[in-house]
Amino acid sequence: MKSRWCLVSVVSVAALAAACSNNNNSSSTAPSGLTGSVTAPKPLQPSTGAVVRFVDQPVMLIVQNAVATQGTPAYTFEVSTDSAFSDKVQVKDNVTAGTSGQTAVKLDALTGNKDYYWHARVSSGGTTGQFGGTYKFTVGPAIQLDAPTPILPLNGSTSAGWPIFRVADSGKSGPVGVVQYKFEISTSATFSPILLTGTVPEAAGQTTFVPAANQPPPPQNSLFWRATAVDVTNNVTSSPSATQTFTYAAPTRQAQLAVQAGYVLWPGVQPPGQTGNATLGGNWDVAVIVSFDGVRHTKPTLEELQVFDLLDRGMDPNSALAWLNANGYGTTGVYYSDVKVIGFPFEYMALVDGSWQLVVRVGG
């Protein structure tokens, strides 16, 4: 009887150990047919009510990661023009979860001047979670800058020294900020290399770039130029203006005198014709003098230099004065044909022995 009891006891202990072992194994594996749970991601950026400038695209959508108990989470982002998401404009599927506690996705460019709604959800381990909260953001209007229109110098023109460069201002739309114009001059139509460049603030209607007075002559006479409008506030750039080509010629004496006196010889309409048809005589050196009636001024005046330049281009005196009046410059000059003198308020130009002398008036 004693040995029989011992055998039963041994068997009972072995069975009990096996049963315990089975129970432990079953607790480490989920019961067949059960799925994991997924929480909704929390939207972070853009925050609701945010306004995104058009130029700051692409928009990044960022959520705080959801919690998934099984599988590998994959995020879906939806963007719509209405809060019911009946007009979805972009859907980003199967976005891998971020490793820093947040997940982000980059949107394609969105149309400007519109409101957008966005939300996100997670799928993981066969379970698709609910969408998180819906946030609304606005993309601001697009900024458009048209290419500037060249005014000076135009194709085929010839300059006496460095010309001034001028464009009609760019057409604009949207919330444009501070606009500047970048002028580029090159020896090549491809603008490589750039020989001379200058950036100037936009002026009303037309914008002008004047090269420095000491700018050295170019290595070749055939040059190309263009200008580009830049909204420096919003970092928006227009297309370049149409490329213009012109011929650089050595500056004439009258052009050099204008620079020395601080003038731009032809700040507006450029005169026709080629120089080389008239000769400067004496007294054209730049000086500050007092006129016979007590007016302190610089001679020669811009008006006098312009008249001589037109004579040098082959015009007769009356035609030169008429051209100035017809092209926005105006002149006080009067030509006295009998004595070959062009009179001005403080000086007069006299044709003496084939050259034009500048004579200071000594009385009324």
C-alpha cells in the first residue's frame, strides 16, 4: 500500500507540471482571431486657421503618432476643399510612421487663395483607425511678376560709351512686396559670362540702371542685356525681359563732358543717327561760373551738350531744337541763322571756322 501511494503521487506531480507548462505557453500568444487596436493621430501642423503664403509651399502636414498594438503603422493623409471631405484634392497613402514621435508628409502644390481641410488616420495589423481631428488652413494668393519690357537701348542701337538701361515696370498680381530690378549685360546671348550687373529699386512706371561713370569699356563692342523683376519680400522672380543687343562705341567728347558734369546725356528717348558730323571748339571744359546776371551754374549745361550731340549726329540747328522739343527734352535754345549762333540763357554756341565754340554771355 505504501509503494502504491508513492507511484500515484509521482504521476500527479508530473501531470500538474505539464498542465502548468501548457498554461504558461498559451498566455504568451494572442488567441486566434483577435486584432490589435489603433488610436487616432493628433494633427499638429498646419494648425487650424493657419495661413500659408503661396511662395512657402510645399505644405508639410505633421501629426503626433498614433498608438498601434500590432503590426507596422501606415498613415493616410487627406486634403479637401470642404470639411466633409467630399472634394478631396490630395490623398497621401501608406506614409511610414516617423521615428521621433511625429509623422510628416509633403503635399504637392496647392491652388492659391483657397481654404483647405486636412486630417489623418492609421492602419496597422489589419485594423484601420479613425481619422483624427480636422484642421483648416488657407493658402494665400499666388504672386505673379511679368517680365519687364525693354525700353533702352533697343536692338540695333549704338551707344556713345555706356548707355543707360531702362525697362517698363513688370505687370504684377497678388500681394507683391518690395520689387527690385536686376540688369545684366554680357558679351554673349547666353549671358555667360556676365560682364556688368546692377540691381536697382523699382521706380514709378519705368526703372533705370545707370552704369558707374568710371565703368571701363567692354572687351568687345557687340553686347547683350536683359532685366529681371524680383519681389525681394516674397522671393519671387519674373522671367527675364526679351534680350536686346546693341553696339558699344567709344564715348564722344560731349558724352564724356556730360559724365564729368554729372549728367546723363540722353536719359529718355535716344536720338537717331551716328556721331562724327560736327566739331567741338573751345570753352567746353566743365566749370562752375557766374552768369552775367549773377546766376551761379555749371557750364556746359546739359541742354547745350544735347544740342551739340544732335548736330554731331548730322542735324541742322533748327532740326536739333525741334527734335528736343518733340521728344520730351525741351529747349530754350534759339538759332540765329544769319550769324550761325544758337543762343541759351547763359552761353551761346557759335559756329566759327567749322567748329562750335561755347561763348559766355556778357550782357542781356
